[in-house]
Amino acid sequence: MPYLASCQSASDDACQSDRRAFGVRLRTLACAVLSLTGLSVAAQDNMTRIIVPFAAGGPNDVVARIAARAMAEPLGTTIIVENKPGATGAIASQYVADSKPDGKTMLLASSSTMLSPLLLKHVKFNPLKDFIPIGVMATDDNILVVHPSVKASNVQELIALAKEKPNGLNYSTSGNGSSYHLGTELFNSLLNIKMTHVPYKGTAPAVADLLAGHVQVQFQAVSQATGNIASGRVRPLGIASLSRHPAYPQIPPLSEAANLPGFEFSTWMGIFVAANTPEPELAKLRAALTKAAAQPEVRKQLTDIGMRPVSMSPDEVMARIKGDIDKWGPFIKKNAISAD
């Protein structure tokens, strides 16, 4: 069956910038972008869609396109990937929560999108009540990287620099309230250091300014950092996971390198639909995703860009969301972090 992808919400420059940040291996996965302008409203209504809360070319977008290609055949339908960025993923999430519960409108959600109600006052959806998980496809670990000009070859040297000059180091993120913002502030808090937050409107400009040396520090998703590490444009210091990454066994976990037992933050990405979707539709979607996730080609596409293919049951997914809320809710409140 045909696979269509919409890039209507992102400019060509933004798409290209995001792809460059991902490196050569990602370009082949993010290049299939076709316009929906010529399709009638009725035709669009009859198609199955995966709504992505972020701009084209980012990690969520790439996973959505991999899922769409692989799920189209077992579902026997056309799948459109549609980008609706904004408000830390809340715009797309609310759109899917309010959509007709018929299984034709799916959300490519991630850790950060499900935390939106904690960060934005106007958000109305409840992540535990307004969505039903189809399944999680991948996790994307985060690597602490610095610009090559920073005089720190390991995490301890970076910590020493930060303590020597409080707020003397700038770190970039994709925006206030993003998972990168939360993770970096938790890192700062646990180590009693201060770095200045420089928020951007999206991952691409945040990465671009790090590469240009306008900011010095960043947590980058492994899928984004791969090309930058290989080219020497960033220096990796540690990974925010409890174990070493298969692609980067030489990079120590921050739990060890920074002496932060249990320190971990990563991004999971999965497919959700609106609450009250009928069970027969849920069963079809879950069977299609299970089949897609088991394909060697799909697993290779994910691992090639640094992600870890994973599988979670619906109950495990909901438990993970609740765990994320319990973990980050008190921290967000204590530190008055907001995406408004």
C-alpha cells in the first residue's frame, strides 16, 4: 500500500537542518516527504494518520515514518504522517485526544508529550485517561556533549568548570519544559552546579548553535548525536542511562562518571489512539505494530540511528507514563519549571 508523508508544518530549511544534525544515515529515512495539498478532504478523512507532535526530521518524526511504512501493509491501508508541532507536543496530543475514536488517527507520543499537562496550564488532556497505548517502538538515550572548545575531556572536568564559574557555561535545549531541559536541570541540581539555560524553538536550532559554539553544553539524543560525534563537531562525555550504549561502549554512564547512582533520562516513543477506541480496532493496530516491530529491517533502521528497539505491553506503557509523572511532577513543581 502507498505511504505518504506530510511536511506541511515545517519549512524546507528546518527539515534540511534537522536531517543534517542526524547525520548521513538518517537522511534516507527522513527524505520521503510528499505534499497532501492535492488530496481532497474526503480522501484525507478515509486515511489512517500518525500525528507527530514535532517538526519533520526529528526523532519522533523518523520513528513515525518507520512505523507508517511497516504498518501500512498489515493494515491494508494508506498511512499519512502529519506533523503538528508546538507547545511541547500538546497541540498534537490534544488533537488526537479530541479525534474520533475509530483507530484512524494515531499519535506518535513520547516521554515529553505525556508530561505536557505538568508544564502547560492550558492543557486539557489527561495522559492516563484520554489515550490508549498501541505500543512503544523505541527508546532514545541522551548523551552529554560539549563543543570542542570546552576545556573538559570528561564529566568531572566539566563539573569543575561549572563550579569554578557558576552560570559561565550555557546549555541549549529544544525549549522550556522539554525533556532535555528537565534532564539537564536535574543533572545540575544533583551536582549542585549552575549552567545557564538557552531554550530554542526546536531541536535543530539548539543543535546548530552548539555546533557553532554559541552555547557550550547539551544533552543530545543518541540518534541526533551520532553524526556530530563521528565528525568531531561535539565531544561526548557521558550517557544518561544506567548502562553503556551498544553503539558507544566507550562512553560511561553518568551514574558512574558523575557519581550519580540511578541517574537516567531517556525518551521512549510509541503509538497511541484516543480513549474509547473500539477493541477490534485496537487489536488490529496492535497486531500491525507488533508485526512491524519484529521486522529485521525495522529493527535495523532504528539501531542504525542509535535507538534501541523495545516492546512494551499496554499495561507496561501506562505504568511507564505514571512513573514519569511521579518522577518529574514534584521536580517540576519544586523548581517552578513551565513551558508557558
